[in-house]
Amino acid sequence: MKELVKIIATALVDHPDQVTVTETQTEKALVVELKVAPEDMGKVIGKQGRIAKSIRTLVKAAATRDDMKVVVEIVQ
């Protein structure tokens, strides 16, 4: 999942070298944290959160194939 989120985020931002993605396994789900440059935050979130929602939907669909629960968090 980490690679999927990184590929999507680097395609969206102006500073792809500052995209970092970390995975943390909890007892309930896999948490994927996406961190981008402050000036790229709006591009990743989108108007009214549409792009962020789309990223979460794609990751959820990919995780369903593997029978996993994945949570995508966009952090600063």
C-alpha cells in the first residue's frame, strides 16, 4: 500500500522529492501516513477533500483484494 500511495502523491505534487509515506501496523488496521511539502498540501487534499477521498478509495479497493483494512492519513 505504501508504494501505491507514494506513486499517486508524487504524480500530484510540485515537489515529489519531499513526499514521504510511512506504514504502521495496528491491531485493527494498517495506517499509511502521507507527508508532503506544505505548499503541496492543497493539491493532495483537493477542493472539499475530493482528491484525498479518491486516494483513500483507491487504497481501500486495493486493500480489499488482500483482505486488509487500511487507513490513509495526510499529515503535516
